[in-house]
Amino acid sequence: MYSRLFSASVYGINAFLVEIETHLDSQVPAFNIVGLPDSAVKESRDRISAAIKNSDFIFPAKKITVNLAPADIRKEGSGFDLPIALGLIAAMGIINYEAHQDIIAIGELSLEGTLRPVHGVLSVVIEARDKGYKKVLLPTLNAEEGGLVQGIDIIPVDTLREAIEYLNGDIEIKPKIIDVKEL
């Protein structure tokens, strides 16, 4: 089982896109993240597994391989929690990942499945818009910052479950819009 979703990371003040590929295999259970992840990204395995379980989904007892591409650039921070979790959920067939290739996801997960804000959202949203993406799924606490960028929809979510329900079309979330003329 395979999925491919997108996220982004910040290098200095600039952002770059990251393709998150997830593969599930019927081998001895393991959870590996490859593609030059730093320690915060490697630690996301524990946050993701707890968040998925505490969001009332079953964490798969399979060999899980997550590839963060491009593999030659170091990936830093906890902002990959949400897209990796969504990639895993998509690989399990709970989300139709092919229908969401125009969305970037970013956010840190708590163990209970709530989303915490991350750094660099403005750069990520600008890069996503400039690369032709239509939406950015991010923590509600980052929505004001992301909403400053015109020409892309900012979808604020509070929990992993809410993100999954939105992507499945079970709930509607209005994009966050900031009128920059009033600032």
C-alpha cells in the first residue's frame, strides 16, 4: 500500500517542497523515516503513532517506510508530523490521496492528536502558492500567519481527525481569509 502527499520545510528564510511517500508492507512491524530527517522528524514516529491511536484509528502492524524527498536535503522540525500521519492514513486506504495532490500539509501533532503551531508558515505558504498548490492544511494557531498570503486557501484544523474528515469531505472548513488592506 502506497501514498504520496506533499509538505514543505524551511531552509533559512526560504521554503522548499517535500514529497512524502509512504509504503506499508506485510513484514515485521517497523516504522522508518528516510530522506535525511533530523532528530525531531525521527521522533515524530512516536507522536504519530499515539495521535493516530488517540484519534480512534488503528495503527497498522506493518513495516512502514516514509520517504521525505528530495533525499539530499536535511528535513528539520516537527512540522512533518501532520503530513506523515496523513500519508500513513492514506496508505491504509482511509483517505484518497490521489484526490489531494494540490494540497500542502504542515503541523506538529500532540500525542492526543491535536495540532500545535509550527515555525516558517509564511515561507511555506508562499512557496506552495508559487508552485501552483491550491490549499495549505495547517494548525488553526498558524492560520492568521498563513492567511496573509493571497492566492491560496488556508485550511485551519485543530486535530488529526478533523484533517482526515476534511480531506474525506465529511466536514467543510472555510478557508481563513485575512484582508491585508485593513492591516
